[in-house]
Amino acid sequence: MDHFQIERAQRLSQLPPYLFSEIDKAKRKAIEEGIDIINLGIGDPDMPTPENIIRALCDTAANPANHRYPSYEGLLELRHEFSLYMKRRFDVELSPDNEVLTLIGSKEGIAHLPLALVNPGDFVLIPDPGYPVYRASTVFAGGIPYTFPLLADNDFLPDFDDIDPQIAERAKLIFLNYPNNPTAAVADRGLFERAVEFAKKHNIIICQDAAYCELAFDGHRPVSILEAPGGKDVAVEFHSLSKTYNMTGWRVGFAAGNRDIISALGAVKTNIDSGVFQAVQYAGIAALRTPVNIAADIVSTYAERRDTLVDGLNSLGWRVPKPKATFYLWVTVPPGYTSTELTTMLLKEAGIVTTPGIGFGRNGEGYIRMALTVKKERLAEAVERIKNIRI
Ligand SMILES: *Cc1c(COP(=O)(O)O)cnc(C)c1O
């Protein structure tokens, strides 16, 4: 045999095509040409992790006790801290023993959840537009992704009455994500109550992704699905320290909720990973004990940036709503452009990187996403540049 061919597993070809390759190419070209790029494309905080957290890592990293495999379920002390947070913040009681699970970032838990719950051929209900991991993890578990639309007319919330009851009967799991990436929509308690009712009626497990629940503005306080009556019977909620404390690189988060869901996810994880570096777990404890004024400063920085960009764009005649949460703007594309065309144009003409809505699903067409992960001055500069081009 002179040629050995590597054949990828079929599940990889079931993933949606990578839609950003044209934009990536244009971005690389612009950088090579020395163009000063303003990157509003990525949802990754630009600010440093608060000092108290870094200090906790440094203090514990040198201790040999932390150099060994951590326990599968994570330090009880950290899980206890997670449950204290859920009590303090949402008045939700959770046992650190079996209703909270430490994760290597919430993405890890979300990606492994379908392996724990979904059988081949089960339907999984996925928001469109939505965070791409929900679909990929469903496909990896042999589930069938079935999308439900998030539409402006319904404030980018699901309409449970509109989901085909025959599909719902065959569905095992539904993904929700509020505050929402990419639309920046928020859910109130009523939405979560309707979700729990729908889930109970059709025997569907709920996975609510709460990655942005601490990034909310103007006094808005996102709620937990575990606050809804019966929430703990059907739901698991994924929490992350990444966005709240500028810790995307550290990889620590947690799952909270129904103990049977938590135990099933734990069973998958014990066979795949060996937990979070213990020094990072100590840093996680420190994160949740971060002085409130430091966490509030992070949020108010995003609020200021939001105002700079939204007010700036609206002064040019755009109509961008002010999001109540997340660090994204979900911006309607003007007539005459697709989302990809507008993104390409903004990059070529203004050196501004944005994300085309189509990358998050069919219903993302007609929008682009702008991330508030650059300094206010750069956002003001972005507005100036857009003023000087014709859209
Ligand atoms: C950033 C993000 C996550 C992942 O966060 P990690 O805890 O860093 O894995 C999960 N869900 C959504 C919607 C996100 O945007």
C-alpha cells in the first residue's frame, strides 16, 4: 500500500460548514497589509483577571498537594462556594455533594451533556440563532438537532406553543441560553416557568446556559431557571466564571441543578477528563469571593462601551437597541446586504471585524454581532470609520 488515507468519522462531516473562512481570509489579508483592525468579532474579554484571583492561583500553585490529579468531583470547598453563590444570588438551595459539578469551563460540560442524556435518534431542541456547541454536541451523541427560531417579533425568546408536539414527544433535551448569545436577549421568570411547564409536559430535560448571567446593565438582574417552580425536577444550568471575571483562559465553571442530570454528566466526565487543576479551583473560590465593587467595575465598563457604540451608531441613523445584558450588540443589517456581505464590507472599507449572524444559524441572517471587548476609544473610532463609508 503506497498511500494510507486518513478517513474522518462521519460525525465530523455532520457539523455545519465553517462559515467564517472568507472573513478570516480577508482579516488576515488586512493585517498583512498593515491595516489597523478593530476586532469586534470575538466574545473574549480584553480586560485582565482581577488580582485577588491571580494571587489565589500563585499562592496554591507551588503546593505539591495541588500537583496531583484532582478528585473527579472537584474540591468540596469550591462546590460549596458555588452553592453559596446560587443561594445568595438566586435564593436557590443546592447540595454541594450532588447538585453542583465543577467543569473545565462551562463549554466542556455543555459539550458532554448530550453524551450523558441523548440516545441515537433522539431529537434535541436547539435555538436558532445559537451558540454552535449545542448542535455539535448533539451530533456527536448521535442525536438529531431540531431548531426552534428566536425571532425579533418574540424578543428572541422561544415560543413553546409553536414547537411541533410530535417533535417535542421525541425530544430528550432542549437548550436555552439567557442572557443570550448572540441576540443579547434576556429571559424573565415567566419564560423559565413556561419552559419548565413545556419540559414536564413532554418529558424533556432543560439545559439552560447562564454564561452571561452576571453581565447585566441598568439594574437588570437575570434570573435562574432553578428559581422556577419545579425547575430542579427537569433542569440543569451551566455557569461560567469566564465572562464575569475575565477568566476565559483559566477553564473553570460549574453545572447546577437536578441531581440525576448532574450524576449522569459526572459519569461521562469521569471517563473522559480528570478535572480542573486544583490551583485553578482555589482561584475559582477566590473569584466567587471577589469584592463586589471589582465585579461591578467590569460590568460598568461594558455598559459604558455599549452606550458609546449604540449611541454612536444610532447617531448615524442606525437603529440598534441597547442590550440589557451580555457584551454583544445584535445589529440589524440594512437593506441590500446579507450579513456576510455587510461583515465583509465593514472589514474591507473600515477595518472593523464583526460576526455575520448566519454563522449562528439560518435565523441569524439579517443581523451582525458586535462584541464590546475593545476599549471605549476604539469603539468611538469604529463609529467614526463607519461614518466615513457608504452603507
Ligand atoms: C463563552 C460562552 C460559554 C463558554 O464559557 P466557558 O465557561 O469559558 O466554557 C458558554 N456559552 C455561551 C453562550 C458562551 O458565549
